[in-house]
Amino acid sequence: MTPAGIEPATFRFVGQRLNSSATATWATTNSDEIRLSIFERKILRRIFGPICEGGQWRKGSDRELEGLCNDPNILNVIQYGRLRWTRLLVRMDEHELPKKIL
């Protein structure tokens, strides 16, 4: 458990479930990706809390937060969801509606 009492895997699971359905068709811009990354880092900082070095407390850097959490970041999860959806479309029969649209 982390100092905040929340498992990082729980946060990742919730984020993945929220993003898995909408992001297959959602066109993200560069600013959207930046905002999602900022949001993710805020949550991870809340989960892991400050870092104590030599008796002084400080915020963890982005790289330290990534090192503490071994799961893929939210942008990679979105990209994987899109690739999964594309793979599904390729395997669909020609008469199915999503395949006809593309």
C-alpha cells in the first residue's frame, strides 16, 4: 500500500476502464494529451505523496513517479485501445456496419 492508502493499480484500472470505451473514436489533440498527462501525474503525486530526502520533504519528479508505478501511462493505454479497435475492424466481415463506414 502507498502512504495515501490507495493502490496505484486501482487508479490505473479505473483510468483504463474510463478511457477504454471513449478513446477508440475520440480524436486527441496535443493539448488533450498534455492535460491527460498532467491529470495522471497529479493523481500519482496524491497516491505516492512527498519524498523525504535527508530530512527534507519534496515533490516527486515525473520520472520518479513513473519509476514507482510500473503500469503504462494513460496515453499508452489510449493508443493500445485504438490499436485494439482497429484490429477488430480489420477482422470484421465486409457486411458489418462499422466496416462499411470505413
